[in-house]
Amino acid sequence: MDKNMASKYLKGTTTLGIICSDGVVIGADTRSTMGDFIASPESRKVFKIDNNFAMTIAGAVGDCQDLIRILKAQNEIYKMNEGHPMSPKSANSLLSIILQGNKMMPYWVQLIVGGVDGDEPQLYALDPLGGSSEEKNFTVTGSGSEVAIGYLEDSYKKGITTKDAIRTAARALTMAMRRNSATGDGMIIAAITKNGYSEYMGKDLEKVLGAK
């Protein structure tokens, strides 16, 4: 895949992650694009790997799906050996090694890994060549990131709860949808705490956002 084609596949969507006092919130829109063509309005970009961590995807669909399969399989092997799932930090390290090891024919992806290790929230962003950064507040990827990150920069506060962060994530994604043509249709938001993984979309998300 040449540079121009890679840019075509990497530029769409908006995904985000937020560190909270009691866990991590991640989210993404559901529009899938190929250049100016809307390939699907119902694409899943948030994936539960285990009760304690999940990931968001952006980029070439086949590459993303392959990495999800690899990570889920490796997590199951880890659980059989260790008796508990990987931590988000370990999952990030594994993905970074895989991406770096394939840099001559790279996976065209941008990934966010978020979850908890015990009571500790952990959030990481990865680029196509395996570059990884640990995020202490929030992170955003995709073509709608400039809009979404502007909102998060203004509204994020240390110590935010997952309940409030779901609202913040939904607002950031909504603003990206309004201004970025590659972001749209719907959204999926997940909260990961020591109590497990909870996911919200459609009417379930509307109920959560409407609750006082």
C-alpha cells in the first residue's frame, strides 16, 4: 500500500479515551469510509478484549480485525497460564511489538487501549509503527480529532468519574460528527472499571445521557 492509499484509509473516524477516577472511558463513532464514500454507517470500532480492558480501532479494517484476533487469542493463553487477564499495559506492549515487527509492511491502524489493572486506570495510544504513548488524561485519533480534542481540552477535569466521562465522550464525538464528514451516524461508548466492562449505544446510551 503506497503512502497516498495509506492516508486514505487512516484519515477517517474519531475515537477517544478518557482517564477517570474510577476507570477508563473509550468511544468511537460508527461510520466507515473509503475516501469520500460511506462504506457503512454501522461499523464497530470499540472492542472488548476482557472484563478489564478494551480497545478502539481506526484504519484499514482487515488490519484492525487481525490485531483484535491476535490480542484476544494471546489474552486467552495468558489467562490459562497466569489465571487472570492481561493488564492494559501488557496488551499495549504486545501490540507495540507486533506493529514494530511488521513495520516494513505495516498494519495501517491507529489504536487506543484502555482499562484497569486492579484500581489503576491505564490508557495508551499506538501508531502504525508501534509507537506507543501512555496517556494520563485523554487521547483522540482520527480525522475528527481536532474538533473532539478541542472540546476535551476545555472540559476535562482531573478526577472525573466514568459516569460523567461518558457524557463528555458523547459530547466530544457529537461535535466531531457535526464538523467531520468521515465521522458520523452513531457512537459506541464503553466504561471499564474494577467492576467490569459496560457498553452503551443507541437507546441504551440515550438513557444514560438522559439520566440525572
